[in-house]
Amino acid sequence: MPELSEAAEQLAQQILKRGNLPLHVAVIMDGNGRWAQKRGLPRTAGHRAGVKAVKRVVQAASRIGMRYLTLYTFSSENWKRPKGEVSAIMKLLYDTTKSEMRELVKNNVRLITTGKIEQLPPSRRKILQKAIQATRRNTGLTLNLALNYSGREEIIEAVRSLCRLVKESGLQPNQIDELLFSQHLYTKSLPDPDLLIRTSGVMRLSNFLLWQTSYTELYITEVLWPDFSEEDFYQAIQEYQGRERRFGQL
């Protein structure tokens, strides 16, 4: 990975000195289309620029030893966008995964996905599976791409799974608690996010990690995703470090 800028490196040192790092950061990467529109470019140019921001944030997260980073890459609702844009996003996903696979291995980043990737086009699914396999032994940052993901659908799938368990194993409904329910979510192997960053100033969750973000700290920035820098990421971390998390307690 390229070295951080001097300003970003200084922020990284301050964050590490302060401690209290979030274990898991989730990001709603919003604003690619508006970024392109402001420049008189097609929306696909915004998506390409957004990939550079992804690389910057992965680098920044790795630099401070973060354990989990989840990026809202493609929602189930995104299929409703114009076919040309969806095709361009899928091609970009394929090209980026293929070109960055070696760097992920080199930099000890483990790639996983959340969502129904079995519904992606075959070539896109296969390259993801290849990257997941190639990085499975990496022990640094876990990079989780939320692909073909819907928070509501995830909850419905968990309910269906528990209904089958009740029917087949004799599990009693009153035995279902938060821990058991969480074990039937797509993210069962991940801790809940400590911090959720949303770019472009939009104030909503957009069907993202609805169960998991119950007590997540929210950070909204007006910066459009393609402009989101390492410094912006670290400023969000610093904001998190200054908050007191009470989880409903005094």
C-alpha cells in the first residue's frame, strides 16, 4: 500500500496514542453520482473514483490495526437502477477484485462478503470467491463487502431459519433471545459495528445493518465518497474516541 500523507500519519499517531479504537467500522459509501454530476461526468465515473476512496480507507484502517471494516457496496435495491449503470458497477467490481487480489494478500487483508452473492452474475461471483479463498488465512484487517445486501431481508431470513429450528429441533419460542437471533444473521461471525460512517450528508440507514447498528455510534459527513480521504476517516475515528458509549445505561 502507498504511504499515508504526513497529515494522515499524524492523525494516525494521535489515534493510536489515545486508544479506545473501534473494533468494527461500517461505511455507507454515498455520493458517487453527485460527485460525477458536479463535474459533468457520467455516474460511472463517480463509481470509478469511489474505488480509489475504498483503497484509501482500507489503507487507513489497516494502518491503525483495525480489525473489521464493512463497506456497503451494493444493496438489493440497487438492481432497480438503470441497466447500464448496474452493468458498469458489476464490471468495476470484477476488475477491482481481480486487480487488487494480490495487494490484499500482500497486506494481510482478509476479504469476506455479506449478502446474497449467489445472485450476482457468475463471473463476478467467481472472482469474489477466488479472492475470498486467496485471503482466507490473512490475519490483519477483515474487509467485509456488503453485496446484494438488504437489512430487512437479512432479518426475515433469520426469522425463517429460527422457525425451521423450532419446527425441526423442538426449540421453544421463549428460548429465542438476542444472542441466538444474532447467530442466524449473515454477520454471525462479526461483532456489531462500533461506528457507522455515512458520506454525502444523508441522514438515513438505507436498509443497512438494521439489527447490528442498534447501539452503533453514527458519524455523518457532507464529504462525497470519492473525495473521502484518509484524514476524513481518521477524523471520524477521533470523533468516536471522544464519545461516551452508555448502551442505554447511566
